[in-house]
Amino acid sequence: MLENYLPILIFIGVGLAVGTIAITLGYFVSPHHPDDEKGSPYECGFEAFENTRIKFDVRYYLVAILFIIFDLEIAFLFPWAVVLDKIGMVGFIAMFVFLSILVIGFIYEWKKGALEWE
């Protein structure tokens, strides 16, 4: 049973070791020149115009959510396309229903004007 998990544990161990070595090496090799400008929230060379806690327009969040939804759609389509010959018509119908729901949601957002930017 342990031999099934051993490659995963080795992979996690190597990943942690590489990450720790990179951070430690970067800390000791990089130059340290503390400055008030570097410690400020904005390192652009001038003071901020307004308060940093301003409200964003809701449409910004709608576009972000739409991007995430359609990005996840693609993440589901690739594995589905690989195993389509094994899952048969049931898998095809399930993906058709999934994509239909997403298309209906996209049309709804389009008709409501969520994609219009003023």
C-alpha cells in the first residue's frame, strides 16, 4: 500500500526542498537596501491620488466571474475530450447539458448588458 504513495511523498519532498532552497538562497544572495519608498504600499514614485479602499463597479466583478466560469469550462472540456470514446453517449449528453447551461447563462448575461462597458 505504501509503495503507491511513495512517489507522491518523494515529489512533495523534492518540491518543498527546492522551494526552501530557492527562498533561502534568495534571502542570503540578494542585496538589502531598505528605503521608505520601497516600504510604501505603492512603489511607483508618487503618492496615491485617492484612498486605496475605493469601491469597484459591480460590472468588474461580473466580468471576472464570467472569465472564471468560461476558464473552468475549458478545464472540463480537455479531459472530457480525451475520454469521450470510453464514456460514450452518456458522457456526451452530460457534457451537452453542462455546456447548454453555460450558454444559457452567457446569453442571459449578454442580454442583461453585463458585458457592456461604459
